Amino acid sequence: MADYRRQLGVGAVFALVLLRLAIGWHFFREGIAKLAYDDGQRQFHVAFSAESFLSQAKGPLADRFHVWAPSGHDWSKRLAVRHEDRAPTSDETADRAKWFADYEKRHADAGAKGEPAPVEFPPFAPYHDWAIRIAEDWRAIVANVSSIAGLTDEQRQRAAQILKDRQQQLSDYLASQSDAIADYQHELWRLGDWRAMPEAANVPYLQKRIASKATETTAIATPWLNQVRDFEQKFIGDLHELLTPAQRSQAITTQSLEDALISSEQKQLERLNVGVTILTIAVGACLLVGFFTRSASLAGALFLLAVVATQPPWIADAAPIYNQIVELAGLLVLGGTRAGRWFGLDYITYSLFHRHRDIDN
């Protein structure tokens, strides 16, 4: 005797097909939106970056997501540091005065010799460690560019001058932001003290205050990161201009330059961007035509689970991810049913390859 509790009615089948098509269309549309057509090269390329999604991850798994995003020259460890903003001691004041005097002398000596003045960052500046890391990373890029076969000595000298000019621009900008950065680090110091309070885990208003301050301090650093990113893009643009028309016509030289200008972190992110784009398009297409529906549903569910894991709903300042949770639940429903066999290609594949076994794709 048939167990009707295990059978789906026409209404349930219609609802499952509609759910499959709706989620499939959403995934497919989001995947296609990540592509852009380049008229010059006559091909599509990925115009999407997961950087902000990864860098803004919160919760216990945040560090695992952060490693996939470019670190902004390790700003979270070198700029976003806790430091109490207090008046310097007499010894510290004397040391700073001596450094500036020596700095002026080095500049004067360089000018007298007709040499370029050195670009330096005050060791006591709140941005010193971050600036040093940026300068080191830029020097590494120029070293890679200078090693390209076929470049002339003049081009290598021009690359060195581009580096010096951009380092000076960086130095001037960060010096103008020194007081603001010191205030920012002091706010981080205050936030750390609040979090260390014994009552921080139990008092609701204090938890809300800490969450608000954490969001506020994160936003403070954004303009500095954006400005340095802008400097870097212009720096890389200047290096692009080094090649002559003849060198640009040589695919090997052009590719060597492109490789030299992209950091390993950026290459890792670009591979991830391509992978996410392919995944969303493939999941969407499979769901729309009902092909390997269970596998596609599982892949989509795992992807959305990763999205949810970046913003756990129990974290006070986490971004809302309710839509993703609902769609995740929908994918689990599709994965647990035969949704691809109704008005889908899974019916054909099942009939061809599993006539005698009840094995789903």
C-alpha cells in the first residue's frame, strides 16, 4: 500500500520548480553581473572583487577570510594599533628634535651634492610602521619591473624616480594626517579598555556602546586606506607608461610587466574572484535547466554558508544576512528533493543512467 505521506502533490511539485527557477535565476543573474565586456580586447573579464566582503568579515572565522583579501600593506597590524595619546616626556621631545635636525642636515647635504633628498618617515610618527611597509612593497614592485628583460637603463632610472616621487607623496600625505591617526589609535586604546571591563560581557548598554565604537573606528581608517590605494594605482599607472610602443607590441614584455605589477596577494584575490564568478553562473545555470540539481544546490548552499559565516547574526555589529539565510534554506530544500526531475534535464539523465537504481544526481 502506498504511503501518501511520502508523495508530493501537484502543488508541492509546482512550488519546488518555482523555487528552483527563482534561486537559479538569482544566482545566474548575479554571476553575469560580475562580468564586463572589453571592447578593446573583445572579450569578457571579471569585473568583481570580493575584497570588501572578505576584509569586513567578523566573528570566530574572520581571520580565515581576511587572509584571502589584500592586507592593505598589513594596515590592521601596523596602523590600527592601540596607543594612548599622551604628551611626550622631555627625553622623547629631545629625541624628536634631534631627529628633525638630523633630517634637515641630510636634506641639506643631499642638495649640496646635487643628489635627491632621502624620503624618510619619523620613527615616532603613529603611521611609521605602516609607511615603512608600503615603501618596502613599492620598492619590491620596482625591483620586479627593473628585472624585466629588454628594459633600457633609462627606463630603469625612470622607474626609480617614479618610486621616489610616490614615496614623497606618501610621506607628505601621512605627515598631514599624523594628528588624526594619533587620535584614531587613542580611540582604539579606549575601545580596548572597554572590552577589558569585567562587565562588558553582561551589560547590554555597554555591549551596544562597544559595538558602536568598533564600527566608528573601522570607518575612520577608510579614507587613509582609500588614499593610499589611489596613490598606488597612480604609481602602477606611471610604471605602465615606461614601455615604448615597440615594447608594448611584444606580448612577452607586456605580460612580464603585468606580472611584475601584481602582488601575490592580488593574484590570489583575482583567482578567488574568477572562482566565485564561475560558481555563481554554473549554479544558476544548472538550477534553471534542472541539471545536476542536487550537486548545484549543495555548491550554492556551501557558498551561502560561507557568506553567512562572515557576518554571524549573533555579532552585534554584523551586517544583516537574513536574505542569504532564507536562500540557503531554499537550496537545502532543493538538494533534499528531486526538484531537477520535474521540468528539468535531471529527468533525462535519470532515465538514461539510473533506470534500475534510485540514485539521484
